[in-house]
Amino acid sequence: MKETYILAIESSCDETSMSIIKDGHIEISTVVLSQMDIHKKYGGVVPEIASRNHVQNITMVLEECLEQAKMKIEDIDAIAVTYGPGLVGSLLVGIQCAKTLAFLYNKPLIPVHHIAGHIYANRLVGDFKFPLLALVVSGGHTDLIIMEKDYSFKYIGGTLDDAIGEAYDKVARVLDLPYPGGPRIDKLSKEGNHTYTLPTPKDDNTYDFSFSGIKSAVINLVHNEKQRGKKINKADLACSFQDTVVNIICKKTMKAIDKYQIKQLIVAGGVAANSGLRISLEKLCSKAKVELLIPPIKYCTDNAAMIGCAAYYAMQNGKISNLELNAKAVEKLN
Ligand code: KG4
Ligand code: ZN
């Protein structure tokens, strides 16, 4: 059978990334240009600055990606791009580039949902075994999704307010840790103990999550202690927060594994890099006798390799766009 090479573009937030993926799971080349250092000083991503930097970098990233692969655009079978959800100005830069390439070189244009990309990052490490449960934990999402076949997504629950990554970043900010706070809290939590009592977030019968309560509890606790002139033990508070959120994520994941007779759990999104979550999910899956797939850390955060994998299956499911494709800031996965 003829091999399929997809050139994928991801620019939904502050990473300008391109990748060439063969047959939906073999990485030929990937370039990720992060703007993290630029946004750090503002304590978060500034949308206007992000899109300007995408414009500046995208041609360079394309040239580098083709050069690494020793390929020309003529060798590529299709152009894929993240069309949402994300920052509209950032998305539009990637979309415009993808449309231009698709038009000039007469290639199919494949629109990829950002979360489908995070899920398909797991194809870089193994095969999918259906029915599977995808746990998506990122800066913008905390979702539980059932997949019975490729590129078919059934949402069973998710956060009703803050995403888990967002909660991590806000807790980190009140502890004066630099952006992005998730990895800092993770590191700090290993040096502390679970000594602070925090409210258990939405411990009920649904598959939904709520992290704004625990986030506010941490913020209030820090402010109150400061007012009393007391010192916070940052490592202990990081450990207490991480323990509490990891426990509830694992509890609801386990409930879904039981209910839907899952064969495989796949984890996706930036927070999949969290060491506490990885350890707890390994234990949970070994107990439940369910296979666990978690991408290596470099594929957990935003990258175009995951978009190239998802695009292969999107294309097989007829998801090909015309040149009217537009950016979607908010978009359901279906
Ligand atoms: O998936 P991602 O790169 O961007 C979105 O699509 O949202 O995820 C970024 C999020 C940030 O909130 C960051 O703090 C969090 O992932 N993150 C972590 C860790 N590494 C990244 N959170 C907790 N522990 C980590 N080790
Ligand atoms: Zn992401």
C-alpha cells in the first residue's frame, strides 16, 4: 500500500509547530518553536503577541521541518491544521499557511480539533484498543471521552468550570511561582507532605469535575495566612493540592473504566506530564487490568506531531475541508 505523508500545523496557543507524519503514527520530523520565554514576563499568554510571533516564525518552521525530513512539499499527500479550539488570532496564522499550501500544491486540507490531536499523540507510542477511555487534562480541558473506533468521540463528562491545568497555573501564581505553574507545583509537591486540608472537588456520581472551589480555597488560605503574618509551607500546600486533585481525577476515571468495560486508558494534554497523576494512573490501570498509554512528556504539550497523527484518521473518516476553513475559538469534539 502507498505510504501517506501528512504535513501538520499547530498554532492554537503559543507554540508554532509543524510536523511530517507517515501513516498516522510514524514521526518523520517535528519542529516546535515555543514562545514561552516571551509570555513568561506577563504571567500568561498574551494573544496579540502570540499571533504576531506565529506570523514571524511560521515560514522558518516550515523550512526547518521540510529540511529535517529531507522532503519537498510535492512529496506530501495532505496538509493538516488545528482549526480550534484556541486563540483565534493564533489559529488563523496556521490556517492561512495550511490553506495557502493546500491551494498552491493542490493537496487536500484536513481540519483537526486540538483535543483530537492531544488524544492521537498516543498513536506515536502505541496502537489503540477499543473501547478506550481518553482522559484529557490540559490548560483548557479536563474531559473524559469514550472511543469505540477511530475518530469517534463520545463525551461522558468534563469540568464545569476551571480546567485542571488552569487551576494548577492559578495556584502556582498565588504561590509566586513562574508561569507555567503546573510543572513547578508538580516538582515542589515531591518535596512536601499532604498537611493542608482542602475541599474535595465534586466527589459525586457524575463524570464531571469542578476545580474552581479548590483553587479558591488555596488562594484564600494563602491570603489569610499572609494577613496573619504566618508563613505558608509551599511544598506542603503544593503536595496537598496535587494529592487532592489527582485523587478525584483517578476516582472518576476508575468509575468510567468500570462502567464502559474499557480495554485501554489513554491520557492526553499538558497535565499528562504530571508525575503524581502518572504514578496514580499506573497503579489504577494495573489494578483494573487495563492497558495504559501516556505520551512521552514532549508529546503531552502542544506540538504538530499529534495533529499529523489525528489528521490521518480524520482523513479516513472523510474530514476534508475546502478553502473556506475558519478558526473556532470554542469548538466541541465530535
Ligand atoms: O495541553 P497544553 O500544552 O495546552 C493546552 O492545550 O491547554 O497544557 C498546558 C497546561 C498548563 O496549564 C501547564 O501548567 C500544565 O499543562 N502542565 C502541568 C505539568 N506540565 C504542564 N500541570 C501539572 N503538572 C505538570 N507536570
Ligand atoms: Zn493543548
